[in-house]
Amino acid sequence: MPRQPLALKTLTNAFLVFWLLAAVFPFAWTVWGSFKVEADFFSRQSWWYAIEGIRTTQQTGGAFTLDGYRGAWILNEFWKPVINTLIVTISVTFISLLVGTLGGYALARSNRRYAFWILIAALVFRAMPPITLVSGYLLPFFQLNIWGFLPTTIIVLVAINQPFTLWMLHSFFLSIPKDLDESALVDGCTRFQAFRMVIIPVMWPGVITTGLFSFLLGYNDFAVTSMLLRQENQTMIPKIASFLGSIQSEGNVMYAVAAVVSATVPLFVLVLFFQRQIVSGLTAGAVKG
Amino acid sequence: MTIKLTRAFAAGAVSVAALLAGGGAALADCGIQGAASVRILSNDFEALRLVNSTAAECASATVTVTSNATAEHKNIQVPALTANPAEYTVAMVANNSIVPLLNAGLIRPLDDLVAKYGASLQPNQLIKIDGKVMAIAFMGNGQHLFYRKDILAAAGLDVPTSYEDVLADAQIIQDKGLMQYPLAASDKPGWDLAAEFVNMYLGTGADFFVPGSAELAIDNENGMKVLATMRAMTKFMNPDYLTYDANELNKVWDAGSVALMNQWGSLAGAAIDPKTANPDVAANTGFAAAPTIGGGTIPAAALWWDGFSIAKNISDEDAAASFQAMVHAISPDMVKAHPDVATWLVAGYSPGPAAVGVIANATEGAQAYPMQPYMGLLHTALSTGLADFIAGKEDAEQALKDVKASYDASAKEAGFLN
Amino acid sequence: MPHRTFFTFIFPSILAMVLFITLPIISVAVQSMYIEHPAILTTVESCGPFGCSKQSKVDVAAMAKLKAEEPMGQFAGLSNYLNHNHLALNDLREIFSQNNSFSGIVSALMNLPFYRALAFTLTYCFVVTPLAMMLGFAIALAVNTMPKILKGPAIFVSILPMIITPLVGSLILAWMFNPAGIFGATLQWLANDPGLSLRASPVLTWIVVLVYGVWTNGPFSFVIFYAGLQTVPQDTVESARIDGASRWQITRFVIIPHLVPLATFVALVQLMDNFRVFEPIVGFSAQANATSLSWLVFNDLVSSDNPQFGSAGATSVITIIGVLILLSPVLLRTWRDFNRKVV
């Protein structure tokens, strides 16, 4: 590309600066505020309290405090939900991809009508508000005595996530030339061998992108995990929600803020680590929506 | 054999957990005999967590005690107790959340257990329905008046005892330039807004329903009076009042921008907490009974209790053990050790400064939140039906009509109306 | 692909979806056609810490007998769908017979809980989806021109709005828009109006929630469009430039057509997700002025003292039908593409 004209370049850069600020500012503000007390960060008098930390100084003797983090991690043992979340998200991502790759591959390589209808049905399934689904699970799960355990929740999340996974992976496999595996079939491979030898080596970018979205779904889920897990299996987001308090009881919002900041750190690392794959994965897949 | 071992191991694990939770407190002798399992489901706030961890002291080599404190308890309890055996042996409930359990017949009468193990309970702790004890209450709550002593003094006013006074006082405070928006209420459409209406309507002494039926009866001069008062108060509120819920009220109170408001007793402690509250405001915060309305004689606020009930679909041994563990959990000793956590209804409780308002409500004869089987449906109908009215977008007649239409539709679905 | 192989490959997916989505949807749909048995009530005395009163009570034993005979309840056809809390057929009839003016009809419709929620849901859907896609596209184009070393951090910052838990993200943003918050106060200062509150006026509340929607949905489009940009065939771009095409013409006639299939995918997912908008309403405490279909479901199930499954089920089924109608153009397109593939 030749160099941009100056006017366009200025405009582009101005837009970029504006957007990046808009994207990062609320988070930066939250990180800053997580070291204040609630009366400062959520001040009713003026947002200037959050900058100067007037009430923080009054209450703790310094302009910054670790009370939020202490409350979340030590008093409320936030590491327990963190471990549960790790188990849930990693399992959900892994199982979703395992099941989804096989299904997505089949959908992409079949040209029968029912393949289309399966895709459409999957889409319709996705439209159901999850709260309604979860309310319906409760009684059967209690009767079967499988309520409250991590594996149940993992399978439910995999199932709820399956329509999106199937769609994305199906689009991705469409972009891998058919000739590739078809020639393997001609050479005498079975379908599964063709899949294993030919497709698996070239599918990683698409799988990683889809995996990221599955990961985010498991990580950020509230509707399913809050209703299907018992206390000792609780994951991060319901725990954070419980910090916010309920109608008749005061919560501790600063614990929630500190917990959110800590919860975002691993995501940073994850995104930085997989950034290149995500982009190249989408490059290869999903183009044929 | 393996099963027994696993059980013993589980019991051991839990008793260790109980030791840790109780801050090293010795295992208590709760008098439970034989093997049993106690499983508690409760809402998630400090007082209930305290009760849960005290119950956990009853764990022994043969008795396991587990608990699940979650904000989703209302959604979980019915399916959890429907299963046989029930997932939980104890469900912590309040006036409103006991109703679905009663409607579905999922909790057992406790009379024999009270007779056997309930020596430390007071008669007024027993929730009796049709003569049978269905739950044991251990703490009370309710919305009552918070007032600013300094502002009232500067305006030359006494603590208001009726909503008519509240409105007149707000006018004076505003006129004297002491405060721009002297009033606040939890008017956010949803559960909060509906609770405001229920409080005031209870103060009129009128019935919500035609006695003996599910027919709605709020469409009368009392309903109109309540709505008119609610609307009149919004004139003295911050224009953001539609976004205020109970938690938010405490924040604006702490910021010193409100002089009079009706707020939960369970949040009173936080408003005067020397560690976190704004010292200038906290020093001048007073609590009193909720105001009366329209010449009524009782505080216009619902009284709430929190208590426990025992599941029906469990063995009698588990039920007895659960009852004993809970009686231990709400024992006078526990209350003596933690007097400031809640307004306890237990013998030997000496109320602290934060409990003044709830007790004043109770002594002045405020009504309990109704336990009618269809009250929850009305609450939900109010939560959306009053939104336009409180925002000033429709009149009171239309609002009551909307609430009735919405309630009738859901009462028909639930089989209460034909 | 032979049927057998196809079904072997897709079996686990289908099994999971049938068990946990299809069957529950069917059961919800069937249940929504029933109402409870008529309650058998008795009046009893109930006593508690605050005195005694006469209250109604459901006669559980008598009800159990009814339930044993007809476990589903009474069949009610579509009445749950047509009652006041949902499609409100009777109210509609009344409104259209009594009002002549358009504005009268609109304001009467907005007084019905379902239509009020539908109005905001559709507005959100049709404002946020295109704007977020345009925003995402613009960011993708801009980031693509950045020097390589800055791209990584820029991508990372750009997807931040998507990865912060909506539960807390919207809460914190709502606080910033509070009159005492940093944005709220700045806006008051800019407008020179100390009484200005974004949370008090219905119009401003809608705008704030919509802006939040664009902010939080933009990154999803960005990620996908940015990836799509990497696949734009460079030789086509090059030859277009040699033919004298301007930068704008290249964007318009080479890049955008290349991205259209991607845009379809994004539109599909985003329309559907935006139709289920829920978190921003709770996060911004906007219930007074903006409700959505998902919020109605939430209000029936989660915030209610007495969960109303029938009503929530009916709203959920209507949501599914709404999504189907909304997506029908995209679905038709997919159908045509698919048939082309078959031929």
C-alpha cells in the first residue's frame, strides 16, 4: 500500500486514539478504583473522590488500600472459585472443541438437506433464553442426584455452547479445500483417517479461535453456573455477584471490583498468548459465513 | 464397607471444615444421636452465614453438616425439596419464600420436634399455620425511618410519625434551603418498588385480597391514597429516584444528601458503622418506626422474619438431627456472642443501636408481610405495573388497572382465579 | 458423505443438543399450553413473631389428588400466550377500537408490559447491531494500517470491552454515567446544566444503554473483520490500484465484497444476541424506562418470590419465534448458498 494522504492518516489516527481510549479507560479506571474504598470509587459527592482517595485516607490512613483484594482473596477465599472456574472453562473448551470439530467437519462435508436443517435447528436452539433452560433442568437434576457437581455443569455448558461452536467450525471447515481430504479418501483412507491425517494438521487456527469464544462463554457464564452449582463448587462470576449484595443485605462492591480486576488478568495473558493464532485462525475460517 | 468408609471420611472432612469455619471453636454437643446428615440451603448474607457455620459445629464422627448459602435459593428450593430424598434437609426461609414451599407441601410440621428439642425457643419464634408449627423464626427485619438529627433540628422539626408529616417536613427543609432533595425511597421498578407499595398499603390496615379468595382488592381509596403519597414524595427526591434500590439508598444517605428515608433495618448497622460510614452523617443518623399513613395508627411497613423449616422428603432421623443442629445454631449463646449481626428474635438478645427501628415497628403494631399463597404474584405484578406511575407517566387509576390486569393473568395461570 | 459416517461424526453434538436443549424446549413449549389446577384454598389462622392473622392456605392433600390425575395441569391452549402479560389480545382489540390517533395507539401499546419490552428489544437490536458492526469494521481498517509493533497491544485493548464480565462492566460504566460520576459530571459541565441526569430521562437512558451496547459488541465484529482483512487477495487490490482505483473505491469494490460472507455471520450472531439483551438493563438500573423480553423472563423466574414457569415459558417461546422472524432473511440466504453447494 502506498502511504496514506495526510488528511486520511490524521483522521485514522484520531479515530484510533479515540477508540483505544474508549476501550481501555473504563478498565483502567476500575483498576485504579480497586485500590480505593467504596465511598471513594462509588462516591455520591464527586468523582474527584476516586482520584484523591479522601475517604480511603480517612478509613485506612493511606490513599491506596488493598482491602478489596484482601476481602476477596483472603476473607472470602476467592481462590476456591478460581480453581473451579479453571476446571469448568478448560473442560468446557476442550470438550466443546472435541465434539464440535467432529460435528462441524461432518456438516461442512455433507451436502444433504438434513445437514442444513441441523444447522438451522442449532441456530434456533441458541435463541432460547438460558435462564428458562436452566430452570427446567433443576427438578430432573435433583431427582437424578446430579445437581451441584462440576461435571453436570460442564456438560450443560458444552451443550448450550454447541450451536455456536458447530456454526463456527462448520464455516471454518468449508474454507479448507475439499480436494484435500477427498484425495486421501481416494487413496484408500477411511473418513476418520482422512480427518485425522489431513484435516487435523491444518485446522488449528480455526479451532483456537473457536476455543477462545468457548472459553469466554464458560468463563463469563452466570445463568448456568449460579443455578447449577453448590457452594463448594461455585465459580467466579456467581461469587462476584454474591459480593454485590442483595435487597436486604449490604454487599461489598469493592470485593467485586477487586475480584473482577484479578479475574481479568489471566484473560490478558491468554489473549496476548493466543493473539496471533486467533487472527490467523479467523483468517482461515469463518470467512464463508 | 466402602460406603461406610467414605461416609466416615466425609464426616471427618466436614468436622475439620467446621473447626476451621468456627474459628477453632470446640465441637459442640448438640445432642444428636446416631448417624445423620444435615444439609442447609440459605440465602447469602452475613447473619445466615453465621447461623450456617454455628450449625456446622454439630458435626461429629457420625453427623455431617453441610450448607449452601446462595442468592439463588428461592429458585432452587422448590425443585431441591421436591426430590426424594430432598437435596436439603433445612431450608432457611422468610415470610415470602416459605409460601412456595407451603403451597407445594414440601416442609413438615415441627410440633413434635419442638416439644422434644425446642426448650430454648420462645413461643413467638414459632411460625404456626393452622395450629401447626411450620417454621422457626430467629431474626426480624423491616423498613423503618432513618432521619438526620441535625437537619431536623436546623429546620426546627420533630421526628415525623406520619407520611403527611414527612411530606410537610420535606417542604420545610427544602424551603429553608437545608437540602435540595430531602427524601429518598427504593423506587426502582422491580422488587423494591413493589415492596414500597406493600409497606404503605399495610399501613392503611386494608386487605390486599377479598377475604378467603384470591380476588385482588387494592383498587379502593386506600390504594389511591398510597399511590398519591408515593407520587407526592417523588417531588422531593433526586431526579434519579427511579434507579434507587435499597443498597443505593445507603450510598446516598452516606453522602449526606438525604434527610428522611424508609430503609431496611438490616442496613442500619452499615449506616452508623464507625469504620466505614461517613462520620459526619453517622453521628447525626437516628432511627425510628416507619411513619403511619392516612391517619392510620400502625407503622406503614411490613415486618419480616427469617427462620428455618425442615424438608418433608427426608428420614425422621435426619429431620431430628437437622432440627437439633439448627436449634444449636440459633441458641442464646450464639446470639450473645454476635448481638450486632441482626435483630435476633431469640431469648437473651439485647438490641444494639442499629436494631431500634425494627423493634419500634414491631412494638407499634406493624403488620407482618402477608403469607397468602398468591402474594408473590401480586408482588411481581406491582413490580412492573407501577413503573409508569412512579415515573409520572400515568395516573393512579390506570396504574391500579394495570396491576390488576397483570395479577389476574398470572393468578389464572397459577390456578388461583378462574 | 454417507449417512452412516455423517451421523457417527455428529452424534455427540446432536446427543448433547437434544438432551439439554431440544427436550427442554419441547417441554417448555408443551408446559406453556397448560395452567395449574384450580387451587383449593382454606382460610386458616397463621401466627408468627408479629401476631396472628387469617390467611389463605393451599389444601395440599386435595391438590395432590388433582395432580395425580392430571399431572400437567389444565390444558389452556394458547391462553398463556394471549393474556395481558404477553400478547394481550383483548387489550389490543380494545386499544384499536378506542383510539383513532396513531400516538394514542402507541402510548396505549407501550403501557402493555410485553409490547413495551418488545419495543426496546427491537430498537436495541436494530440500532446496536449495525452500529457495532460499523464500529468494528472501522477499528479493523484503522488497526490494519498501524505499524506492526503496535498492532498486538491495539488488538488486545480493542477486545477489552468484550472480555470484562458484563455483570460488573455495565455496573461500573453505569456508575461513571451517574451525575456524580466522571462522565455524568463532565456532561453536566459541557451542557452547562447542573440538573442534567442521564438516568432520569427515558430518552437519555435509552441512549446510554445503546451506546454501551455498541461499545461492548463492537469488539466481536472487530476481531472477525480484522481477520477477514488479512485474507483480502493482495493481487486484486494491486491490480485495482494499477487501474487507477482510489482508496475509497478499493474499499468499496474489493474489500467490502470480500467481507460480505463474514458480515452475514456476524450479523446472524449479533442480531440473535442483541435480541436477548438483558445485562445492560440490570447494570444500568434502566428497568423504569427500558425492559426487554429476556428481562421479562428474568422477572418471572429469578426476581419473583413465586417463580412463574408458565409465563416465563411463553415469553421464551415467543423469543425463539421472534429470533426466527428476525433471522429469516439471513436464513434464506444460507438456504440459497446451501442449494448452490448441493447443485
